[in-house]
Amino acid sequence: MTGMLELKSIDAGYGSFQALFDVSLNVRAGEAVGVIGPNGAGKTTLMRVISGLIRPTQGTIAMEGTDVVATPPHRIVSLGIAHVPENRRLFPRLTVADNLKMGAYMPGARAHYAERLEFVFELFPRLKERLQQMAGTMSGGEQQMCAIGRALMSNPKLLLLDEPSAGLAPVVVQQVFELVKRIRASGLTVLIVEQNVQQVLRVVDRAYLLEAGSIRAAGSAAELAASDTIKQAYLGV
Amino acid sequence: MQSFLGIFDIYLLEAVINGILLGGVLALLALGLNLIFGVIDVTWICYAELVMIGMYGMYYLVQVFHLPYWAAAPLVILLVALLGAALHFLVIAPLLTAPPINQLLATGGVLFILQSFATVAFGIDFRNLGIRLPVLALGEMNFSYARLLSFGAALAGMIGVYLFLTRTFTGTAIRAIAQDRQIMPLMGVDPKRIYLVTSAIGGGLAGLAACLLVLQYDVHPFVGLSFGPITFLICVLGGLGNFIGGFIAAFVFAEIISLGGLFSDLEWGYVLAFAFFIVMMFIRPAGLLSRRA
């Protein structure tokens, strides 16, 4: 069975620094897949390579059969890939409404702007109350909602979430993972990168372990949660 | 004594109002420059020379091709908008990742090229539209229609840009790119296109300013020097890239020039404005609206 997103033998890095070595990974339609690993393992680089912010030096990426590497970065979102970047990266001095508007920038999404907005408000009623507030003045959890909402405005098939729980209070982290479940339930395919291994293994079907730029293990969430190496290194048991 | 004060107040009021009228056009120029700086992070040193080319455009369309003013103005705005886009495409885009000083020197080079081009192509004669608008007398105060018209058109231009920046997808992208350029591709935005559109708007504002200034001033190849430097001071005083700061600073400068001119010569008004600028640079080096660190 072929996947929705397929990465084959990806090498990538910044200048002379190589961050990813021969990474292969696939995500099937409807799945939630996690990439876990320590800080500096190359998880964010992996996300950036998929959404075109950096280009791989080796290997191929295909989204539903389309060559992602050959697609200009600003057209990759039109393939159905929406990336919620690390640290959310909202436009802090734009209102929540304008941030959401930016998510629907591409012509295909503009046409469905109103209905997408309704969908995002259904998921995050809080955002509706905050529409005219500057995004940078909201709490971390609200900013994360806004960042996910902005990504959903483009009507994606695949949502890339880069460390959605980073920098949030424990209670809010809980809420964010609840949100991920709800987003899955709406039919979206999700690829999520997390250091919070325990939590993420509860919401994904499968996961990859990325260490020092290479995939070290892969399997179902239950398998990984049961594996001794992961237990010792990441779950603290 | 009483009558002296009465007349004095009338002159004062006239100077204040003339300052506001002058401020409108200066604010328009500052907005164009601030837009380019805020979004693309480059300073168009040659901004006032774009205005000069636009003024020549008006002169030729009106005096040589006998177009009515109202038909010539949109053509000139379009012409200078294209010139702004060409400036970005030919000079700025190849230097986007170069050190700022190189970009500054390159647009400085364009300044001399445009001045020399104008000298060779149009000669050094002072030229004007031959349009003399009447003067509005309000009691004992006199206001030229040229200034009133300029103020109204400048205000309309600024409101137009404001609506474009706040109401449209492209305008929102222009404001967003100024805050975080790296993630723009994630929004499906091609930064190159946004830069080109922004440059065209910056050029269009210079074109509009040209249409208005040509009503009040003669055009010659070095006319840019009369308002180029003051536009930069306004932008720096307001905080480079800060639209509201630039707007306020434009009126502060215009009032200093106008009121300074009332108490002595117009030249002294400029001297006062520049002195004010130097003092402010010591007090608030990051601009009028900067937050204290």
C-alpha cells in the first residue's frame, strides 16, 4: 500500500552541517504518525524539508504521487500540506483574524474562506472571541490554537505539527493533545514531531524514532511504548 | 497692541494650516519610503528622484502632448509604479541577500543615474505645467488651491493604501512579510511577488506625490534634493518602517518648517527642522514612537 506522503533516502542540512541522513518515512491517508527523538535529532529539519522551507540534498519526497522537491516552496501548501512550525511562528502584530486570513492566502483556499473559518471556529471557539486581538498578546495555548487554525485554513489533507506542546504549561499540553485527537477525528492525516514521547504515543497510530539524524526505530505506538530502549531513554521507566 | 496681536494670530493660524497642508504631501512621501523599508528592508535613496521623473512625466504629458491634468495624472502614477517595480527587479532583487550598505550604494547609484539622465534628456531648465490655480481667501488668510488639492489627494492616497493593506489578501501578506519573512512560503505566499507588488505601490505613491508637487514647484533634474532629504529625516524620526510614526513625524516637520518660516525666512524653517531632528536623535534615537528599552 502506498502512502499519502513518502520520503525516500532523504539527506538534508544547513550549509556544511548535515542534519538528516538517509531518512525514509511514509504516512498513509487517515493515519496519525509521530516522530519522536531528543532535542537536535533533526525533527524540525524533517518537517522543514517536507514543507519546502529547506531542500534535501539527496532523496525524494512525494505527496500523493506529486514530486514535492520539484514544487516551488510556496506551491507545496496547494498540494495539501500545511505546516504548523516550531514555536508557532504567528504574525505577532497581526490580529488573529489576519493570521487566519494568511492561512487561506492561496487562491484555492480563498474561495472557501468563510466555510473554513466556520470549521476552525468549531474546533477552537476561543479564537472567535479573540478575532480582533493581536496574536502576540495571547497565551501560549491560545497561540497554538491560532497556529493550528491558520494551518487548517488552507484546507489541507496532511497537517505537519512541529512540537505543538513546547513551552506550554502541563494543563495546556493536555489540551493540545486533545485537540490533535479532534483534528484526527475530522478526517485529517497528521504527522507530529514531539519530545513529549509519553503523550504523543497516546494519540498516534505509528511512530518513528529519530536520533542524530537517522531513523533508529519504527513501529506502532504500542510497540514503541513497550520497547525497552524507548522506555529507558524517553519514558523514564 | 491689541490690533497687532489680532493680525499676528491670523498669520499664526494661516501658518499652522499651511503646515498641515504641507504635512499631507510629506506624509505621502514618507509612507512610500516606509512601506519599502518596512517590507523589503531596503532604503530607496533615490525615492525623490522617482518623484522627479514623475514630475517630468506630468510636464511632458500636459505641456507637450496637451493632455488634461486629470488624464495625465493616472498615467504618471502608473509610469512611476512600473519604474518602482523595475527598480526592484533590476537593482534590489539581485542584492537582497547583500549587506545593507551595498543596497544603499546601489540605490544611491540609481539616484545619480536618474539625475544625469534627466539632465541629458530634459536639460537643466526649470519647467512647469503652466497651470496656475487660484488662491482661496478666507477672511485675511490665503490658501493656495494647489496646496488644498494636494492635501486632499495625498490623504485619499494614504487611505487607499491603508484599505489595500488591511482589506485584501495581498495587503495582509505585505504586512505579514514584514514580521516574519521565512515562513511566508508556508502560507502559499511567493515573497518575490509580494516584493514586486510592494515596490510598485511605493513607486505609485511617488507618482502621486509627483502629480501633486508639480502643481506647486517647477521641475528640474535636481528637484529631488528639495524633498528627498526631508523625507528621510521624517522616516527616521518616525522610526524607519513605522507607518504611524512617519505620519506623525511628517506633520511635526511640516509645522516646524511652516511656523519657523513665519517667524523668519522659509530657509530658517528648514534649519529649525533639521536642528530639531538632530536633538531628537539624541533623545529618541529609535524614532518618535519607539518603546523605551
